[in-house]
Amino acid sequence: MQDSSAEAAMKRLDILGAISEEPDRLTRQFAGEAMQRAHDEVAEWMRQAGMVVRHDHIGNLRGRYESDTAGTHTLIIGSHLDTVRDAGRYDGPLGVMVGIAAVHRLHDLEKRLPFAIEVVAFADEEGLRFSSTYLGSRAMAGTFDRADLDRTDAEGTTMAEAIATFGGDPSRIGEDAWQGGTLLGYVEVHIEQGPVLERLGVPLGVVTAIAGQARYEITYTGEAGHAGTVPMRGRRDALAAAAEFVLAVERDAESHDGVVATVGQLSVYPGASNVIPGEVALSLDLRHPNEAIRVESTRRILERAREIAARRGVTTRTEQLSDHSSVPCSPRLLALLAKAVEAGGMTPELLPSGAGHDGVPMSALTDVAMLFVRCKGGISHNPAESVTTEDVSVSINVLSRFLELLAKA
Ligand SMILES: [Zn+2]
């Protein structure tokens, strides 16, 4: 069956996919010139869907579809318009386009709901320009950190300057915090960025929680020495300890359901082929959607790091670089999304999100829920990102049904 709104959404995603700062690949940073052009397009699509559009100071684009006269509540539907470097065209913009499409259907039917809908295109989720994520959603949630305004990009432009050039007033970002009265929640449609839905053979999944995430730097210090003259017995090889730890991390995560743990960086000092490694620094990234399990897994793996060091006669030092709690999705909104999936004749598949999303900061403001759309090969942050028109059609239908169910709830 042809679905004109899904086809329109796909066409718009192609248009946005061509709006880039770089000629041969898609890169659209926070408050950049390409973002300005993307805003011009998206603002027009929002207006065509019956929304009143405004830009806030941080650089979010907000389209508001008013409620019927009785309604004083608002539902926020959002995702981000910024991208990583050499990005695909669906990570972020898909959720904005699906939100606009669902509102457009209401507008076509001249239908108002007992609540207003705000579709928000967030200014920055990926953090490419200033290495600081969630700028848009943190401003909206009222948790924007003003110290970030002094951060500089690769050209030496401060965030405050970039915001001013984009048309915002950096001193008034506090006003971007939600002031529109009672919220019903925040809903985001996003590509899965993983292979689970494709393996299950289903177009959509309902997200149960956004995994919490901790990052550490772990340093092993042993003793450097001559590779030819220091006997094997009694060596204090920092890299051998680190290697044992890397495999221990993998084994631990594999044997605990839902834990994902990765050592992605390893630097070896002095790093010469004829020298016993004296010091190794490595990264640890550990995630789990359940907060208690996440904390316990982190404790267990760090304990293992110390145990390996003690047994091998090297010392270890651990520094926490970041720690974000898991965000459970709202059971109320999750149940309505699942019902909306069921009403389409499908079995709702529940899955956690291993990646962070704007729902993380938004959870400080209101209940959050997410719908994942199957993407080819689970590939994201890559020009090969791909979704089908059929799956986009299903996601617009499910979001529309969700709005109807929410209106009755
Ligand atoms: Zn994203």
C-alpha cells in the first residue's frame, strides 16, 4: 500500500541529507550555516502541518500544534537535526519528520486533540562542534550548563558567539526551559542503531529504557625494562596485565545478560618493540539499562582490574570520566505505544537503547518514551544508514495511533 505521508517524509529526509557543510558528505553541526538552511526547510514543513513555529535561543526549532479549546496539556515529540561527520540521513531527522507527518495528518483531518503537540528539532545531540552533547534538550529541560558557553570549536569560535551568529541570545538560554504548563511526556522516534529489530524481522520496537553509561580510564603501571635481558620470571609487564583485563571485561559482559562493556582505547608506554611495557592506559565503557545492575557490574569489573594488578605485581589507578544513570521509559507511555503497535496487527517488541538520546536530559522534565525503527544492518553514524519507506509508514501510523490513544487516556 502506498502511503503518501511516508513518501513525503522520505523525500524530506533526502532533502535534509543534502544540506551539509561539506560538499561530498553529510555534516551538519550545531548552529552552523547548514543548520540554518535545514531550519528554513523544516520550519516550512511544520507550517504546512498547521504548526506555529519559533526558534529558541539555543537554536532548537519548535513547531506547536494547538489543542482543542479545552486542552491545557502538551505532548513533546522530538529528535535532533545535527549530525556526526560523514553521517547518515536518518539518525535524528527521522524522528522530526515522523513527528511532523503525524501532526500533518491531524491537520489534514482538521482535527485537534485535547492536548497541544510541540514538535521539537533539537539543536545538538551529537556534540560534534563543541564536544558537549544534548545542548538543545538540556536547554529545554532547564539543565543547560552556562559554563559550556565558553567552549570553543575547532576554529576558536566560542559557543556563545556561535549562538549569537545563529540568531539566539546566549544570556537568555534560561528562557528556553519549558514554560508551557503541564506536560504529558516526551516521545521520540529514532532509528535503532543496532541489529535487533532486523534480526527479529519487525519494523518497530518500543524502548524500555535508555542504558546508563560509565566511562573510565584505567592505568596499569609496572616496570619498563630490556626485552632481551630481563628474565620472564619477575617481570612487571603493564601491557600483559592490561591484556588480561581486556579479556576479563569481555568475559564478564558476555556472562551477564544485557551488560555491554568495551575497551576501545589502549596506549602503551614507552611503546617500543624491544622494551617491556612500563605503563598502559586504557578506556572502559560500560552500559546497562537497569541502574542497579549497571552499578554492580561496574563495581565487579573495577574490582577485577585491581585483582589482576595485585596478582601481577603492577599498580592500577582508576579515573571516572563520566557517569550517566539509566533512564527508564515511562510505563504509562510505553504501554500506550505497545497498544498502538498492537492495533496495527503487530506484536510489540520491547528493547533497551544502548545509545544515549535526547530523552536522557528530557527525563528531568517529563516522562519519556521512544520508538525504534529498524535500520539496515543496524548501521548508523555512517552514510550507509538506511530505512525503508514501508517502515517509516508503519512508524507514522503507530505514532498517529498513539496520539489517539493518549487523547482517550
Ligand atoms: Zn540520534
